[in-house]
Amino acid sequence: MSSPLQPVTAEHRAAYARDGVVCLRGMFAPEWVARMRRLADTIMGDPGRHGHLGPSQGEDMTSVCFMSRKDAELRDLILNSPAGEISGRVIGSSTIRLYHDHLFAKPPQSSRIMKWHIDATAWPVTGEMAPNIWIALSPVTAENGRIEFVAGYHRHLVDNNILYGYRDGHWDGACPDFETRRGDPSLRFVTWNLEPGDAVLFHPFTPHFSRGNASIDQPRVALALRLFGDDVCWNPIEGKARIPDVSPENMQPGKSPDGPFFPVLWRDPSAARGAA
Ligand SMILES: O=C(O)CCC(=O)C(=O)O
């Protein structure tokens, strides 16, 4: 496993706790980013051969996940990345497992909008330590479809036990379309332009969104790693995402995910010493 190039700081931890999202700059080595980008370019040529197509897969966006189940090089890169350590240190989890990887790429002139949603809707787990580290593999800008967030809204949802569904009548109703509330002073929209190797780490209840790619020549490419930390337990209720090759009977409610399908990316060495 390689270490982050920059230290995780108290400011990163505080921003994540307060906003449910934090921008992490320059923590992945340029060689790691270049290798991951080369793999991503190959995968974009034939996404179905390299992973499971996501619901948003289409001509105007590559959306493919669980690639590390099929591609040994990609799996190796993820397992040897600093993603686990960065995420564990920011969210305060002593162990980080990989739930799944997801490549999101919008080609130039893509009109694909990712509507406002929260990831917790789909994950078959309980717990707050199921973040997404979304790593830029290309420049990410206002023009080419950078990812945007409503800062702090995760606390409103978690504290009030609200789980937005996919549509009205589904769980606690559809996630609001925050596009209609851009001027609302009670909401804080945050977003960052990113360079390849920068990342945003966000909480599973943080609403997020991205516009289409208006650039004529700049693809927007990102790898999202969905992760499991200490407080995550199975909750495979109806309506949650299925996990390839893992049947709901093997996802005992209340039990923590483990086993080879959910490899450990990082264990806090100081927690291991404390337990010894
Ligand atoms: O890449 C995007 O534009 C959206 C990503 C997303 O929704 C996610 O990572 O959960």
C-alpha cells in the first residue's frame, strides 16, 4: 500500500464532519494516476467487458462498476493506493474495506446530468462510514461537469432519520432537485475544480450532482471508490443495490461486511498496536 503524498490534517477531518465533503489535493502519485487513467481509457472502449454497467451507463456517459472483480491490474492499483488510508484518517475509521469501484466518464459535449441524489439510497448497509472517494483522472472544471454538493445537508438527513429514495413515494420521497433552490440562503453549494489526482471524499448522505460536459475537447473522467468503515453493517432490504456474486442471505443484518469480496484497503496501525 502506498501512503498519501500529503498528510491528512485536522482541517480535512473538520471539513468532512461539518460539510459531509472535503477536497483532498495532490495525495495520489502522478504515476498511479497515469496508470489508472490508461486503464480507464481502455475500459471506456468496452465498459461491459471490464465490469458491471451502472444504471447511468449510456452513449453520453461511461458508468461501470465492480471492475476490480475482473481486472487484476485495476484491483492491484486500488489495493496499493492511498485511498484507504486517506479515507480512514479523514472519517476516523480504524479499518477501510473496498465496497466497489465505479468509473464515471463524460465525453466532450455530453448532455448527461447526474441529478441530485444521495448514495445511501442504494447501499445495502446501515452506518455513516460508507464514504465515496471520487478521484479525478482528468482535469475537472465548471465547463466539463465537475461534481457539486450541498454542504452540511448530510447532518440534517442523518439526524432526522431521512432516507431519500429514487422517486416520490419511495422511502422518504425523492431527493429534492436542489437546482430549483440555487438561490436559497439556507443551502451552501460547494464544488471544486480538480487536477488529475485530486479527490473529493464525501459522506453517503451528502447530496451531489453534476452537469453535462460542455467542453468541445476535454473529457471528464473520475474513479469513485465506495468504501466501508467501522460502523457499517449489512441491511439488504428490498430496493437496495444488489452486489454481484454476493447473495442477500450472506449479508446478515447487523453483521459487518468482511471476506474477500470486500478487501481491506487500510488498517490503522495505531489501532492494531492498541489491540495487541
Ligand atoms: O461522476 C459524476 O458526475 C457523479 C458521480 C456520483 O454520483 C457518485 O460518485 O456517486
